[in-house]
Amino acid sequence: MTNRLDDTTSLQSRFPAELQMTTIDGLSVRYAHTHALRDEAETLLLLSPWPESLMAFLPIWDRLTERYNVLALDLPGFGGSEGRADVIAPEAMGDFIDKAVRHFGLVRPHAVGPDVGTSALLFAAANHPRSFSSITIGSGAVSFPLDVASALADLIAAPIEDLRAIVAEDLIDDVLATMLDYVVPQFVRQDYIKSYQGERYAESARFVRRYPEELLILQTRLSDIQTPVLVIVGRKDPFVPVTNGHYLADRIPNARLQIIDAGHFVWEEAAEPYADHLLDWAATHKRGQR
């Protein structure tokens, strides 16, 4: 099954970079790209969280583009990108990310994938070890056995028909109500709602519903990852406990765990420290140092 979100033009004047579409692996994918002022700047590849979109990076966009080329993608089935059932799973999504890197001609970018991007990027780093100079992840379930709060556990276990009955606006407002010390701009909220209308939310949820089987596989791959990994988590995350961050830090050879006093959506709730840690990590692991 495919599902696509159209009509991004009404949002282009609000986001600091033009929203564009391209085709990768037969899927229509939404992205935004800003070039840094410095010709020698490396690239940050930002991957959309769930149930959000690339607009989640609005609070840190200007900070990042001061020093880096920034390319943000809505992953297949998330945000404004077309989905396909065979791609909406952690390992398959990791392979798609590698295809996206080659599609845009990126040379070992620093990949940033909070939330669902966490497991996808870990699979990408394990299966395509030369693709990234560094990765920054967090706020995504990774431990096996599964260690998540009841809200996410119930979603994983619920019949897919129940998820199809969820109203996107109610879903997004319930999720945004958990944010600490941050109010999402109205145009961003509208983008989130539009991103998961109809069956799109239920279809996107297939990603986390694959956790019980795929995190078992990921567990066996973590010690092989040589890419430098920064794990940023919120101390007060109501969905994915901090223990998931410790789980990764204990198993990945070159990993650092950074715990921030925030909830789940650290990149928005604590944008300044999140950007500080990300920029420091990327600067420490410049392309060609490994």
C-alpha cells in the first residue's frame, strides 16, 4: 500500500527553507535544504521524528545552518513523504536512508535521527559503515526486551483497525500537550496534523509495531557499529525511558550518552542544549577523521 501527502506550497513561506519533493526508491519524498555560507562546510542530514515532520527542527535550524549544510528529510510514510509498507520498518528504513545519502550525493554526512530515526540509523550504521561521519540519535525505543511506557506499548499491541479510527488532530494535540516549556507554532502543528490524516497515522505506526522482532536483531549488531554515536535523551521522557539511552551507551563502542532535563521532544523542548551537543559532536568527528 502507498500513501502520499500532497500540497506543501502553503507552508513554504513559514519554514526557513523551501519545501521540495524528490523521488527516491520510487517514493515521493519531502525535503528541505539550506547551504551554509562556508564553501567547505560539511552536511547535517536530519531525519523526521514521529508523529511530527522535518518541521520539528525549526527551533534548531538557524543554529545548525550557521556552520553546516543542512538537509532535512521526511522519512517514507512520515511527515510529507509517500509511504510503502516494505520500507516502514527499522532495518528497511536504514537501507532507505543510505539510498537517500547516495541520491543527494552526500559525502559521509553527520546524520541526526531522533525518535524513530534512532533504530533506523543504528541499522544504517551497522549495514553501511562508511555512510556517515557521525550519528546523533535518542528518544527512540531500542532495548530488548522492549522498555517503553504504557502509552507506546499499548500502541504497539493495539489492533491496526483501532489506530485507523484515531483522529489526527486529536492525536497531535494529545502528543503536543506532553511537551515541556515549548509551544509548537500553529503552522507546524497544522503540518503535523496534515501529515497523519486518514490512514497515514495507522500506516506509519507499522514502524514501531515492528520493534519486538527488529530490536532483537539490532541487539546483536550494536557492538559492531564503529560510527561515533551521540545519544541525546530527555530525563523526563514520558514515552521512552532514559534506560534506552544507557542500553546503547553500554553496547556501542564509540557512543556518548547525554541526558537533558526535558521530555520526549528534546530537539524542540531544549533546543539550545540539543544544538550545542549536536554541533560539538559533529565538530569532534569531522569527515575523514576515521
